[in-house]
Amino acid sequence: MSAITIDHSKVIDLQGFLANPSAITLNRRGRLARTIVVLSLAIVLGSLVSAKAGTGTGSASVHAGSFVSVTVAPGETVWSLANRLAGGGDVRSLVSEIISVNSLASVDVATGQKLRIPLR
């Protein structure tokens, strides 16, 4: 008969694998880098989603010939012009259109300034 001998001198410690399955520990700089990468990806994803969300909300296009040119008289404002030319319509939307058509930063206008006002 033959005898089999077993060598018990090599012991395998499996407890380290159970406590930390990835065996990678990050220091403070590594955790900060991971957080910055995740946040930057979230910002890029959010900007792409918000860019797609606003694509279908365009205003109605105005034809090139449907404007009247008005020179601002002393004491006139965008609101007074819109109120005079609204024709019983919504004055606020006409003010908004006047500002966007003339690329104005605000509702402030100067005497003698020429404005294009869309006709309705």
C-alpha cells in the first residue's frame, strides 16, 4: 500500500477578500477625483437633455414683409408703442416680440431710435 502525505504548512487567508472585495482602497485625492469625474459626466448628460428639451418650443415664424418701421418719439416706450399697435390683442406678447425682433437688451429705447414692429 502506498501512503499519501498532506503538507499543511501553507495556509491561505481568505478573510482579506471578504472584507474588501475589490482590494482597492482610495485615498482622499482618489475619492475627490472619482467625485469630480462623476459630477462632470452628470453635468454633460444634464446639458444634453436640456438642449434636447428646448428644441420643439420655437415661436411662430414671422414673415419678412410683416413689419412696420417706427421712429421713437420723445416720451414713447416699447409699452406705449405696443399698446397703440396691438389692436386689442395681448400687449405683453407684442412687447416680447418687439424686444426679440430688434435684439433689445431691455425695454428702454432712445428718442429717434428706429424699431421694427411685427404686424398682427
